[in-house]
Amino acid sequence: MTAQTLYLDDPLYHYLQSVSLRETPLLARLRAETQAMPEARWQVAPEQGQLLALLVRLIGAQRVIEVGTFTGYSAFCMAQAMEHGQLLCCDLEGSYNAVAWRYWQEAGVAERIELRLAPALQTLATLPSERYDLIFIDADKANYPHYLEQALRLLRVGGLVLFDNTLWSGRVLQGAPDSEDTRAIQALNLTLKDDPRVDLSMLPIGDGLTLCRKR
């Protein structure tokens, strides 16, 4: 046993992947293509995509929202895990939209996914309350506190909202950050710590993944 989360150096991280990651060849190809793009840093870790799929299955999610889709890796994982149901992806227009659609179609999950290209807060504001099972948020960090409020409106009781990048490569430790994104993530983390509306766990996976269950 250990009283503190282990530090994963490269050999231990590679071991973790070798004994637990079940990435399909198509997902691996999408990840490799994404890594060659200038925005590659936006890509979720493969073990994180696998965790999202597991959470979808664990709660039987059939109505899922993703805020920030990029080349579609995490959406691919969640759509496959749903088998039935619908995934609404919110993103802005970019060349990576076509990459996402190409892989979703090859995987046979495109019919489960709707991609809306508009500012996500505008899209979320049009959706009915307390209808969704899971919401994954990995988009503009400055709006994280606003995404929280929309997510809690949209989720059913017992539904999950997940925030990516909540450790922000350690920048959350800065005392007086210049970055609006950093300040927003700090504010979100402090708000969630004592928010009576949710059950909470922050996981040191990827760049930090915070899970919240709506009470």
C-alpha cells in the first residue's frame, strides 16, 4: 500500500499501458494522425479515452455531451461504449472536424454522433434540463465555471460531469497567474471542493481529470 499517488516515470507509464490499454488499431491510427498535427497537445491520453468508455458503460449512459471534440478520439471511445443512444459533440469549425468524421464513419459510430459547430455555451443553452447522463468538458478553460453551471442544469440526478486538464501541467499552483485559463481552472477546482451539489474526485490521469456526480 502507499499513502500517496505514485509518480509515473516513462518505464512505469509504458508498463501501465502495456497491461491495461485495449486500444483498437483504428483508435491507434487516429491517435498517431493527431499527434502529427500542430494542435496535438489537445489530444486526450489513450488510457483516459478508455476510462471515459468505461464510465459510459458503468452508468449505462445513452445521452452524452462532449464539449471540445478536436479529432474525435474521446468521442469515438464513448460512442463505441454506448452501442445505442446519442452523443452530442460541441466544437468550433476547423480542419480537424473532417478527421473526426472520417474515423467515426470508418468505425461505424457516425450515426450515433451529432457535431454542432458553434460556441458551446450557445449550444448548451438550447438543450433541455435534467436529461443527460454524462458530460465531458475539454474545451476553452476560461469558460469552465460557466460549463459547470450548464452541466448541472443539463444532467439528471446521478449523472456525471467530467472536466479535463484540472491539474493544468502544474500551473494551478501559480499564486497570481496572468493566464485567464489558469485562473478559471483554479476557480473551478476551489468551487468544486465544497460544492454540495456534487460528489467529487480529481484523478491524476492525463493532465488531471475531475469527476463529479450530480446529487
